[in-house]
Amino acid sequence: MTVSAGRLGVWLAAAALGFAAPAARAQEAADPGGLPPVALGDLHYGDVLFHFYQGEYFDAIVRAESYAAQGHMAPHADDAELLLGGMYLSFGQHARAAEVFERLLARETTPPAVRDRAWFHLGRVLYARSYFDEADRALRRAGASLPAELDAERRLLLAQGLMYRGRYDEAVAELSGWSGPEAWTAYGRFNLGVALVRAGRVDQGLALLQSVGQMAASSEELKSLRDKANVAAAYAMLQADRPLEARAVLERVRLAGPQSSKALLGAGWADAALERYSEALAPWLELQGRGLLDAAVQESYLAVPYAYARLDAQGQAAELYERAIRAYDEERARLDESIAAIRAGRMLEAVLTADKEEGQGWFWQLATLPDAPESRYLYHLLAGHEFQEALKNYRSLDFLGRNLAGWRDSLDVFAHMVDARRRAFDAKVPAAGEVLGGVDVEALDARRDALKSRLDAALRDRDPAALADADEQRLLSMLAGVEGELAARGDDPALAEAREKARLARGVLQWDLERDFGLRAWHARRSLRELDARLFDARTRTRAVTQALEGMPERNDAFEARIAALAPRVAGLEQRVAALRGRQAEYLASLAVNELESQKARLAEYSLQARYALATLYDRASASAGGAGGAP
């Protein structure tokens, strides 16, 4: 049984870090330990969370590290660091994650629910990587606030870690008297039974295994566990020379279940131990209708002729031994072909081709077997824990290699961009210099100050003529000339009418100026504000152009230097990743080859036993024929 693969990340990001994600809100009803959501206070932190929730742990880690180095994560410093620890854990970097948890989760201000779940998930990943001592320490740091499901898995992981290290008595102590949710209790009783048997307390262990083997099971998972318990109990009984009890227990195993082959083989050996060879043939012959890849089927090729020999059907036994030898030899030849294919690297190519998932993280598993001849021999290996963990390492290295190759290409693009910026800058410098030379911002500022002074004076003295437009200024000037000329001629009666017209004209013009004084003053102030904005924009642009002219070459040189410094680092990392990927590929190939070699060795042993049994039959036949006076 497993916990949801992304539960650690979602919980740390949503509950422990105080950010309400949809996944977290959906779990509120079933998660009483969840914390209330708070507002997100930094967009950079939100960017990290966005990639995190997409399962893009590497991209999220890169952004978190980069933003933190630039000082953008300050509003969420502790939360971001704890999230970073969760992402390291999700990406399989358990050592880095442990450093973060050790530092942050030890604080008294950390809520118990956050601390306990974080330690649980750290221990779970360490257990998955077979670091049982480290997993034990982390799992024991998870306290009493874990939900029942997680606490049950924690206890089971602790016990299984002890069993992997051969510490069966301690595993028994860990599981004795413990109970949890129904399904987890069944697993706990099964593991306790196995631990008791391996600790030498066979009767106690068998009692537990039998109880699990007879439990009511509604799910396929529990039915498979029930079959497994029955097979384990039966084989323990066979080793204790209790074949009759073993035969009865094996009757409970489903014929269509994953344990059926082992059950059929064990049932046959139980009948054989009771010297009921005719009955033993039934399950063994059923096995021979199955694929030869199964070890139980391979052994049945020896068991069937053995039963015929015990029934004095020597001819049938000899024929079946010969058939077994041929089958073993043909299978070993196919194994040799598969070993050659694996050593040539074709297995990993097929595995990565079959891997359709683009997700990252330590909870990824290969779900589809590759379409390759050797896959038929590696079914159990590819589904096994050790190979899956090693494959995760290889897959991560392959991802990092592709990522570094992308960065290398990006650096080339950046170098071309810097060169293009430099050439564009050089092309624009002359025109920019001409523009700057033709604009005297200081003179414009002086003119603006003069205009403002005139406006202030007109408003202070309420001088409507100061706000007259060009036509009105021309008319005022003309009137002033006419009035001056009339004044120079004295009181000439002939000019009385002209004087009256001039007076009326000035009155009309003055009336218009007085009438529009308020509106013109508002327009003048607005025009002055617009002028201020234009001048500010001009000063800003001038300053920016000046700074660009002065600083752009230095910035381009700095970018070029950074790119030049990063290029060898990326190349060095590519070489390291390629070397590690090669070593990991060799390790995966060695796992596969060792598995196939062990199958070859088993087949060779079976073939040797078949040849020896066949030779024994021939010897007996020869002795019998010689004693009767006939030819051998």
C-alpha cells in the first residue's frame, strides 16, 4: 500500500507553508491538521509554486534558488526554504532535504502536524532508496500527530526496514500488539508472521500467517496478500516436514492469482512428501502449461518426470527428462542472446522509449515494459525495487544531460544576442549623439520658468491683457498706436468721432479679455502642467540615453564575460553527467545481466539434475536388462 505520490509536496506547499492550493482545499475535510490559507505575498514565490504544482520539480528548484540569491523571496523566506526541502525530497535529493528539515523543523514554532508529516515523508523516501538506518531515524522523529493511515505505514516501514537488516526480533517487538486501519493491520500481521518464522518462532508465525490467509478480502490487493500469506505459511510447513497441513493451506490460494505457480509447485511437493505421486502430477502438469520463465514452471519440468519415475513409468520419465533438458538448453541460448543485447545497451534504449511519462520526481515508476525480447526475462527485475530505484537515477541523469544541452545551446544564443546588441548599439550611437546635441533641456527649463513667472504675475495682478492671444495682442498694439496718434493731435473737434470709436473698440476688447480671463487662466495652468510633463519626459529620456551611451558597452562586456564563464562550467557538468550516466547504465546492465545469469545458473542446475536423473534411469534399465540376460 502506498500514499499518494504528490502528497508531501502538496501538503508542505499548501498546508505547512500556508498557501491554499486547490488540492489542499479539496483535502480540508479529510485533513483536520491542515492550516488555514493565507495571502501570497510575493509573485516570485508564486512562480515557484506554479512549477511545483505542475510536478516540474527541477524548474521549481532552479527558480527558488535563483530568486533567493537575488533577494526576491524575503517575504516567504522560511516557507520558501521548507518548500525547497520538499522539492529536493520529491526530486530524490534526500540529503539536501534532510539538511533543510533538520534546520527548520527543529524550531519550536513549527506546527507538530508539519514537522511529523515532513519527517514521515523523508523517512519514506529514504526507505525507498534502501537507506534503512537513515529512514529509521527519520520515521521515529514523526510524532503522534500523524493521521492513522500515515502512522500505520510508518510502523510498517519501520518493521520492514528491521527485517531487511535481519533484525527480526526487533521487528517482532515493533509490530506486536499494534493495530491500525484494517488493511494496514493485515499487512502488519503478515509481516509479523514472517518475522516470527525467520526469528525461529515458527508456530507463532504460522498462526499469524494462517489468520491472514483466512481473512475476508474485498479488494484485489487484500486477496493477493491473503494468497501470499497462505503460500508463505505452506512453505514454512513444508520446511518443518508438515506436508499434510501445507497441502490444506495451499488449497486456499487462487488459481488465477500471482501466487498460483508457487502454490501449484508447493502442492505437488506436499503430495510427493506424502508419497501421493499420482496426485502430485495434477498441479505439476498444470504448471507445465504455463510459460517457462517462471521458476516454479522450470522446476515442474523436473518434478513431473520425478513423479513418473516414482510411479515406475520409467519410459515416460526418461522422455520427459530429455524434453526438460532440451527446453533448458533452448532457454539458456535465448538468455545468452538477451545478455548480449543488454550489454550492447539496447535494454536502456527500449526502457526509455517505453517511458511515456514526462513527470519528474522520486515517486515516478516505470509503468510499461519495453517491447524487447529480453523484457520477458526481466519482468520481475524491472518491477523490482532495486532496479526501479537505479532506473530513477539513470532517468534523472538523462534529464539533467538534456537540460544541460539545452543550457549550452541557450548560452550560444545569448552570445549571439549580446553581439547583436553591441552592433545595434554601435549603429545607433551617431544618431543618438545628434539628437542629444540638438536638444538643450536646460534652455527649455529656463524658458518654462520664464513663462511660469509671467503667468504668476498675470494672475497676481489680474492682468487680462497678459493672457491675450496673438490676434488680440495685435489689436491691442494697433489700438495703442491709434490712441497715441489721437493724443498727439490734441483736442481737434474733427477727431472726436475717431476718439469715440477707439474708446468703444478698447472697451469691447477689454470686455472680451475680462470675460475670458478665468477660462484662459485655467488653460494656461493646464498647458504649463503639460509642459512640465513633456520636460520631465525629455529629461528622463535624455538621462536614459546618456546612461545607455555611457553604460551599455560595460553591460555588454559583463554579459559576455558571464556567458564565457558559464560555458566551461556547463561543459564540465555535461561531462560529469555523461560519465555518471554511463556508470549508471553499466550498473543497470549489470543488474539485468546478473538476473539473467542467475536464471541461466538455475537452468544449468536443473539441466544437470535432469541429466543425472536420466543417467540414473538408464543405469537402472541397463542393470535390469543385464540381469535378465538381455541387451542393455
